[in-house]
Amino acid sequence: MPQNKLNDLDPKSWLKFQKSWFIHNPPPRKKGVLTHPAKFPETMAQEFIEFFTKKGQTVLDPMAGTGSTLVAALRAGRNSYGIELNPKYARIAEQIIGEERVVLGAAVEGLTSEVLNADASRAGDLQLPTFDYVLTSPPYWDMLHARGAETQKKRRGASDLDVVYSDDPDDLGNVHDYEAFLEKLISIYKGLKPLLREKAYLTIIVKNVKKGGKIYPLAWDIGHELGKIYTLKDEKIWAQDNQSLAPYGLGSAWVSNTFHHYCLQFRNE
């Protein structure tokens, strides 16, 4: 194998990651992060971080939530920064990261893992370092406001679980016009470009949205619009095969059970 300039993986691990789809069923969420209504698993995030960076490099998540990316970066031996608009989630992330550092001990001494309670649209004003990789997942538009979702019904019955991200008007999850939401989201990702080193990758984990009896192609729209700013290199399909099927539209109309996400890979070229 020629000199590996991208990561620290052996050829077998490199080849395995190159498959365009994968199944990942995350472990049960810990109580502290259940408060957050949507997150992606640290176990999966670590696989992406270990492919797109080398040890000691620096990762950013501009929508950090409760800190999945930062925890995964610590486990992978990378520095990390997260930007989170909601102060409650930023505090939870700091607590979880602190606990993770205790568990990992001397192995993570000297590594930075910093959560900034700020608006990602102003990332350029935060005096951040240059990043080697961005891994993030945006709000899936305003779908957390959809009262009919089964997961939302369950969360409404629990007083300690958030149903939406926040009531902050700057929160993208509260933008109800799809085109306005998409424009603001793309603007945030565009604003990260000066913070990314040349040829660094940006991975966005997202899926298309069903609302009002139609599909809004959020993943495809991000690919199309952000592809004007970065180079869209590829996609990986994250499939989950451990979820129960529901009889949506049974006997009358096509309504799929959607158990996959798109992991879009962009490059700063």
C-alpha cells in the first residue's frame, strides 16, 4: 500500500469502509443523552473519524447536541470542538465528555475536547483553529414538531424528555418554511469553509423528510446545493435493520418504513 496520507488504517480496514452501505444498530442511549430528541451514535461517529483523520488531528461538529462527535473523537485519539446553540445540551455534552475523559484516563491527556455554547452561523467569529474534518448531522427540518410521529408521542408522555430542540428562533429546527430552512443550513456549512484545511472532508448524516403526504428531498437538496461550495465526493447509506415495521397506508397507499440515512461526503477543494 502506498503512503497513507488520510488515516491510520490498514488496507483491510480501509477497504471495508469503502463499501457504499452499512448496517449500524446503535447501542441503547444512556439516560443523560435521552433528553436530546435526536442524536447519532458515538460508535458510528468513531468509524468515520478514524477513516477521515489521523491521530492527533482536529474534528469539528457545528451542531454538537450532547457531544456524540466529541466523545467519538476522544476515543479515536483526536482533538475536537463542538458548537451547540442550546445551553442545556452544551452543559450535558460537557458533563458527558468530562466523564469520558475520566474513563479514558492518560490515553487522552493533551487532547482538546471543547464545547462552545454558540450559534454555528457565527462560527467564523469564534476564533477556532483550522480543522481536518467536519462530522455533523443537521435538524431534519421541523419534523420534531410533527405530532403524529410515534417516537414523539412516547416522548410527550415523559416529562424529562425534550420533544423539540428548543424554542429559540435561531434554532433551525424551528424554521417551518422548507426553502428558508435549506438556505440557512447551507449558509452555515458554507461559513465553515475558511476553517477547513485544503482537501479536508465534511460528512453530513441526513435523510429525506416525509411531511404532509410528500417527500422533501433534504439529503439530495443538501448534496446539490452544498456541492456548489465543496466537492460532493460520494455517499454511504446507513441502514438500520432492528426497527419494527408499521402498517403505514396499508390497503390504500404507498408509505415506506424509512430505516436509512445518507452519509454525504464532501471535500474542501
